[in-house]
Amino acid sequence: MFFDLFALTLHAIRINIIICNTMAQEDVFKKIISHCKEYGFVFPSSDIYDGLGAVYDYGQNGVELKNNIKEYWWKSMVLLHDNIVGIDSSIFMHPTIWKASGHVDAFNDPLIDNRDSKKRYRADVLIEDQIAKYEEKIEKEVEKARKRFGESFDEEKYRQTSQRVLEHLEKRNALHERYSKAMNLTDLDELRKIILDEEIVDPISGTKNWTDVRQFNLMFSTEMGSTADNASRIYLRPETAQGIFVNYLNVQKTGRMKIPFGIAQIGKAFRNEIVARQFIFRMREFEQMEMQFFVKPGTEMEWFAKWKEMRMKWHQALGFGAENYRFHDHEKLAHYANAATDIEFKLPFGFKEVEGIHSRTDFDLSQHEKFSGKSIKYFDPQSNESYTPYDIETSIGVDRMFLSIMCHSYEEEKLEGGETRVVLKLPAQLAPVKLCVMPLVKKDGLPEKAREIVDELKFHFNCQYDEKDSIGKRYRRQDAIGTPYCVTVDHDTLNDDMVTLRFRDTMKQERVKISELNGIIEDKVSIVSLLKKLI
């Protein structure tokens, strides 16, 4: 009985640790959301009218960070590749496009409600989270063994022989197989049965009182026309990709593009997300950065592998650590794909998708050729043949990328004397403000000298001038928005033309000549310094 009680106590301790860790991560995420609003990064849309669900506006600092992310992506595509060009297609498109692409008939999410909490969830996400829990249990067993055995630990052998690891793996694989089959067959009854069999509970009510699973189309529709009688039904685009496909032939001919070549685009998309959640991670209006790369049939898997490697390199160049990224192959392939994977980033609420890489075959071009009745085949002068190109897609959510950067950069540091500072350790190249210039006091000609420095450097990078409050408070304010460099103009500056340069991450300071500031800072904050890591 003593051992049973001891075992129950240990189990309770483990549960409490898991709950505490989860709550700690949730608290951090809430702080990040609050920080975004307080410091001008993200505001609830229509805030003075109490907001609009799952719609957000980017503030003065947020729009600068967002634009820097887009610039980094855009230049990495069209500047570094002589066979990739960009376009900007319209949000409104001919309604037949969405019939051809399959969105009218197949752009659905499997949703399930909990009768007690009245909350709605995606059934596939609930099951994928359950699969992830089995994987987490396996990794915890491995970590415990590693600590127990030390340097003599043989991880591969342990994974093959540990009874507890094998039990978790068997459950994970069985669930994975059952889930994959249900998704591929679009078997909604089986999805619900899996949720019940796995005893998946609603995180709010804690109950298993689930409704049936239903499909829900995610497209927003509206009407176009001068009168109600003549109006035609059109859709707000749910993705930017189709704007590229219907312009494929225009770009290929006018740009004299040869296979392989790509078309890049940044633009807004709209989805009527019923389960919009986790701040800007899942919204109804969002922005995508997509590139469609057209290749010769039969070479698509080679290019799929190359783009996987290139895209992961792009993410890791930001310096957030390789351990925070992973590939996740799709359990169910979309109707247009023969291969698909996600690049996932570790957020406070787990590893989540920030970018998708898909081999879309020739589905899209073939469908538009069929529905439009116009030939869009490519004539290959080398092989003297005509064919419909295959396509490799890389698609990244700007808003999700923004959120992942904010989450990783946010830190609360304890300083000497017990003081705490909140700092955004943003990559300097993406920071909204690169340099803040501060006069030590608001008199004796110091503000005028500081303004001179700003007026000289603002042509090279985004600068701020700040004279309000003590110098310490001004430093903290710039730390909170992620400004990598601050310059203080003091009375000695008027005599020696030198200023105090402060570094955000280390808080170290050094005296430098005003004439050297641009040379010290510009290269470190330029997008070019990021792009050089990709070559």
C-alpha cells in the first residue's frame, strides 16, 4: 500500500510539473501579447469598438518589423536568384478560378464542438496534438535515461529496447496509421471515434462530450456588380498562389523565362477561420509570402529537396538556433500534391507551422488549362517538346513569422541590484528602429547636436530621437522595442565629436567618433548581411 501511495504521489508531482510548465508558457505568451500592444507592435482591430474577432492591426513598430521580414524574404528570392521574378496579383479574381483550383468543393476543415464548453475545434488538430503527446513521452523517457547513464548512454539501443519507449511508440504508430487513413478517406465518423477512443478532453471544460465532426468551407464570398440583379458571386482569395498560376503564361512569355523558373508574390489572403486563436497565429485576414517554382516533370522531387534545404537555411540564418526548427511531413496530402512538409518553429504553445513546402505536380496549371480552354503548355527548345510544368511551392505566413520572431526575442532579464529589464533581442537587421540618438540633457546645445546626427544617419537606416525622461528610462524603452544601438550625446561631444554607443544585448558602452557611427552600424543592421549567409 505504501508503494502504491508513493507511486500515486510521484504521478501527482509529474502532473503538477507539467501543469506548471504549461501555465508558465501561457503566462509568457500573455506577456508577449500585452507587450505587442503596449509598445506599438500589434493592436486589436477596431479597438475603440471593442475589437473584431481574429483581426489585428500592426502599429508603428510592428509595421516596420513586418516590412523588414518581407524585405528579407523578397530579396532572398528575387535578388539572389536570376530565375525568380515577382508579381502582385489582385485579391478579386474570376470565380471560376476557385472552381478549377478545388477550393469551392474541397477547401474545408473538419470541425467538432464540445457541448459543455460550447467551443469549436479542428478535429485533425486535436488528434495531431495527441500524437505529439506520445512523442513527448518518448523523448522524456530518453532524457531521463540520458541523465541516469551519463556518457555511457547508448540512445539508439535504448530506443530499441526500453519497454516504456516501445509502448509509447506502439500507441503513437497505431494512432498515426488510423488517423492518416481517416484523413485520406475524409472519414468524419472515424475522426470522432478516434477522439473518443483516445479520451481526448476539451481543455476548457475537461469533458469528452463531443458532437459529430462536420466539414466547413473557409472562403469568404461577396458580390460584384452595379445592381443586385446583375451582381455575380466572387470570393476573397483564400491563398495568393492562384494569382501566380493564372499569370504563369504572361510572366513566362514577357520575361522570356526558361524552365526552371519561379514567380514570387507577397499579398493578403482571407479565410473564415472558425477556430481562430493564439493571437496572430491564426487569423481571418493574413499575409502570405509565396513562391511557385516551375520545373520539368520528373525533376520535381529533386527540386522539392533543394527548396527544403534552402528554406530551412533562410530561417536559421536569423540565429534562433537549429533546435527550434523541425520538418513535419503531412499526414494527409492535399489533392494537388505528391509531397508536402512544414517547417515548424518552437513557440510557447509548442512546435507550430510557419512555412509549407509542397510539390503541387501539374495540377494547378492543368486545371486552369482545362477550365479556361486555353493552352498554357511550355515549349522546351532543348528537348523540342511541349509539356505542362510541375510546380514546387514555398509558402510562408508573414504574421506567423512575425509572431515566432517576437516570441523568441522576448526576454525578461534580472540585472544587478535586483532590477529587471524587458528586452526584445530581435535580429538587428529586422529591428524596427536601428539606432536611437539621445541628448544627455535638454539644454546646452546637446539636443541640436543629437538632431544633427539623426539627420545624417536617417538616410541609411531607421533612426529615432528621444529626449524624454532619464537616460536609464530611455534605454529601457529602446530595449523594449528591440533597438540594437543607442547613442548618447553629452557635453564632451561638443568638444571631441565623440558619443557613447550602447549595445542592446550586452548593455556595454564605448566612446566612438560620430564620423564612424555609420560604418559601425550600417553593415550590422542591413538586410544584406543576412542575405550573405544564404550564399
